[in-house]
Amino acid sequence: MAPVKFKPVEEQLAYLKKGAAEVIREDELKAKLEQSAKTGKPLRVYLGVDPTAPDIHLGHTVVLRKLKHFQDLGHTAIFLIGDFSAMIGDPTGQSETRPPLTREEVKANARTYLAQVYKILDRKKTEVRYNSEWLGKMTSYDVVRLCGHYRLARMLEREDFRSRLEKNQPISVHELLYPLLTALDAVALKSDVELGATEQKFNILVHREIQREYGQAPEIVMTMPILVGLDGERKMSKSLGNYVGITEAPGEMFGKLMSISDQLMWTYYELLTDFGSPVVERLREEVRTDVLHPMDAKMQLAHTVIAGFHGEEAAKKASEEFRRVFRERQAPEEAPLRKIERGAPKRLAALLVEEKVMASRSEAERLIKQGGVEVNGARAEDVKFELDLSKPGEFLVRAGKKKFLRIVVE
């Protein structure tokens, strides 16, 4: 393989650090980049994912995009599918032992997951590996030898485990093995950098230490923030209904992205687009000084995100459709204006009744279940759907075909 000509190290560092929560350690990353530039040999950078569910939402793409950034700079991007480790189950964030997935479930999820990953990564330049390649071949001797490289006391320092011990909640032995077994991924891949969400920090630090125990230079740990969902409070999650799926229709994605608060918009700009920080700051200043309307800035964000998954033409069509629909629906004669002071989140069904848009709570909930209620162009899919009234913002609610309500939170 011919040597790769890389961009200047400082330029690479600035690009790679954009949006990152933590780099352990930055001086080591700089040294690896300098050595890479000197030899023309790309760094080996990997992201390990357990295919526990078939669909990817924007929250998953934050760390995937960082892998793409390394790939864009000429480094080797490795997408590791944890087909073996998924059957164990990552204890991160778990309050109890969860049932392991079957091999068939993992295989089915992996197939659909990989198809979606290529919407972000370059298929031809991505090295795809499965950790069953090495973990599935381990003997009991190998497992015992691995366990001898890490102390139980260190493992129990982990917040998830410590909390469960204090509450007398069970911890299965196989959960203690998870970070040790996945550490062998780093060893097998001879990785220079591992990426993960902030909640994966403990696992990746174990990986770094085990690499050292197996005679390798420890990898760099780069963590990315957890993306807050559409509700502006909790992490994006399908189970919470506050997500944007990357395979959703462009119009659906557009409406959902337009429903986020003006404040959250800047986090999305930072983590879901390739706009440099100076560009984001300029947009932010233009909004602050009323040069740019917040809705126009949000529409630009939605257009950019959707174009990345569905193409420029689809994004343009979704943008034009939203503009047309919103302009029609926000006309004062069609949409009564209601100003509300900031406060706790409120159930949409209850609000529709209070504002006399619907006659009863049951009627409102029935319409929501039928998909007949939209907020800023996005369908409210759950009768428990809440409007975030804790921050300044604007919501255009449509109930049925002809009833509209414009809510301004001050």
C-alpha cells in the first residue's frame, strides 16, 4: 500500500476534536498523528457496536460521524460489529441484568445496521470486522489468563456496578467479563484510537489498559457526547419516542427536527453537521442579533442533516413542503395564538382540551393515537406526548385537518 499524504497535524487535530467530549490523551493522539504523517501509515481507528436493535437514529450517528472524520483524513476506519459481545450484553447504564440476545437476533440486527451505517461511512474504505472472529475461538485457558490481567476492585469502582451493589441488586459474573472480552477487540485490531459515547468511557479505559498488558501501545480514547432527544431533556431513544430515525421519510425527519428548541439547535449543529465551530458561532451570533430568524437557522440545519441521508433533492423538497405547510398553518386567522409562561412539560392531550381545541381528554387521546395531531409538522405518536414548556420556543399544533393552535413559550 502506497504511503498516504496527510494534512498538517494541527489541522487534523482541530477537525477531529470538533464536538468531542474528551480525548485521553490529547498529547498521545498528537504524537500518533505526527508519526503517521512521518511514515505515511494511517492510524487504525475503530468503533465497536453491539447490534442490539435493527434501527439507527441520529443519536447513534454522532460517534459514527467522528469515525467518518478519521476516514476523511485518510486513516483506516474500522466498524466492529459485536456479534459475540451482543450476546453477553453491555452492562453500561443497566440497573439490572438484562436477558442476552440470541445469535439469530444479533445476525438479523447486524445486517440492517450495516446497511444504514454506509449512509455515513464510505463502503469501499471501511474495514468491517466481527468480534466473534477472535472471541468465539477463545478457550477456557484464554479467559482465565485474560481475567488475571484486571482486578475485581477496579471493576467494582464502575458506577453501574457500585450502584447495584449498594441497592442489593444482582450482578451476574458474565457482566464483569464484558469490558475484559471487548478489550480483546482492541488487542486483535491493534487499534490506535477507539471511539465511543461518554457512557462507554469505563469500558474503553479497560481496553486501553488490557492492550498495555498484552504488550501493545495503549490506544487513544475519544468520547462523544450523548445526543439529547427532541424533548430537549433525555437522551435520544426510540423507547422514549424522542428520536429521529435515519431511514424515516425526509418530510417526517424535517418536521421532527423543526420541533426542537432554539437552544438545542446549536448542539445539533455541532454534532450532526460538518460545519466548523466558527461557522456555527457566526450563525448563532446572527440569530442573537436578529440578522437571522431562528426558524431559518433551524431549517438550514434540517436541510443539511436530511441531505446527508437522502440527498440534496429530497432535502430541498422536504424544506419547500415544510415552508408551504407551515406558512399556511401559521396564518393568524387560522391559528389562534396562545402565549404561555415557562414551566413544567405539559401533556399535549390536556393542553388541547384546556385551549378548547378538543372537547375532551379521551377525544384528544383518540385523535393522537390515530396520528391526527401534529406539532411543527411532526406527528405526535404517543398519548403521553409532552410539550417542553421549560424554555422559550414556538409550537404550531394541528389537530385533525382544520384545527390549529400556535403556542409561544415566553
